[in-house]
Amino acid sequence: MDFIGEKTADGVTRREFRLQVGGDTVPGCVWAPEGAKGGRPLILLGHGGSQHKKAANIAGAAVTHAQTLGYATVAIDAPGHGDRVTREQAEKARAAALAAGRAAQEGKRPEGGERPKISRDPDTVAKVTAEWKATLDAAQGLDFVGSDHKVGYWGVSMGTRFGVPFVAEEPRISCAIFGLFGVFPGLEDHKTAAEQIRIPLMFVYQWEDELMKRDQGIALFDAFGSTEKTLHVNPGRHVEIPAHERDSWLPFWKRHLSPA
């Protein structure tokens, strides 16, 4: 993990890094309380499609974890996102995502298929799993994180598509928050991975989600093998998770990851 920049504000230090995994450079950020010393719980944040490691919701959650809980947080750019693509490619991806959302609202099939190709590519899923494992290895080697504390994973939408297979294979993850994704034809591997997960989890869903059908989301929640799992459903579209729902995530982390 090679650090390339550091910034401290409001009692939180953000360090940007680059990590070499399988011949690729993976850009990421780690947040922790300013002057943090000694080990602490760690949360991994998986961003959504067309987002990146420093998207407002990702950075905001990481800062809150440090300020409120004293935890460390890590986020990385998924393949084809953030610093792994050019500005023009990123803008094109965002435009495609918006077009897909509008088409779904109108009951039309988005150009190029029902879902982005990246979500269906098993090689990409395996690649992201390897990158998260390497990131977790590197993060636990930091003196202000360590390997003696629990680890949580959060990721909705694409963060769930990539996060479920990763969590299913990673015994160091103690709890997880997923959501905004479902069970689809051609993604049987995703359902199989969900069935292997036994840790406490929360699943967040939007009742008027224009990209996911209600029964698809419920089917994924039902597939999880966890005996301790909670389904949180709110009215609204795909990107309209209400603020009060985000507030419920902090007690979940504190309950399952313990105080710093």
C-alpha cells in the first residue's frame, strides 16, 4: 500500500493510496481519527455504479465512522470507475446510468440490455474479490488498524453485486450491510454466494426502485444464509435511501463491531 496523499479535517485523516493487485493499480482511500494509534474496527465501503472511492456518500460515511465510532474505513475504485478511467469515460458511464434509470422508469429496456455488462461478468467479480482481499490484507497491516478487531462490509447496488461474492469468501468479515440489488436470471452465482453468507446483516431496499423489481430484492434477502438478518424497505426510487435509514447503520456497526 503506497500512500500518495494525506489530508486532515474535522478530526479525521484521509490517506490516499495505490495498491498493486494482479498487475493492476488499485486506487483507494483509508480514513481514521486524526492521530489514531493502535488497532480498531474497520469498515470496507463498496461504491455503486458510476461512483468512486471519494463519492459524497462514501466519504461522508467514512468521516462519520471516524468521528462517531472511532473506526477506520477503506474504499477502493472498482474496475472501470474513479481513477481507473479517464474523465470522459466516467462521464459516459454516468450518462449511461442515468439513461438506464430513465428507461426503467418508463418501462423500457435500456440500450444494451437490462443491466450493465460489468455486473454480469464473472471475471470482473473475481477480480474485485481479489482486490478487496488484498486491500483488507494491506489495511490490517497498518498500525492504526491492525488485525485484532472485527471488520464490516457495506455496499449497495453495484456494491452488493461485488460485495456478496467477496463476503462469501472472506472469513474476516463479521457483519455486512447490503441492498438495492436482487436475484436475476443469469446471475445464479450471486444467489449461491448469498446462500453461503452466515454473518449478521442488514438489507436495504427501495419500494419504487426503477432498476430492480421488488420480488428480485426480496429473493436475494431470502437467499442469505444468515439467521440474523433484517430487511429495511423504504418508499422511493433507487438512489433515494432516506437519511434516517443511514442513521440506523451506525448502531448496527457498533453492535457487531464493538467500540474502538
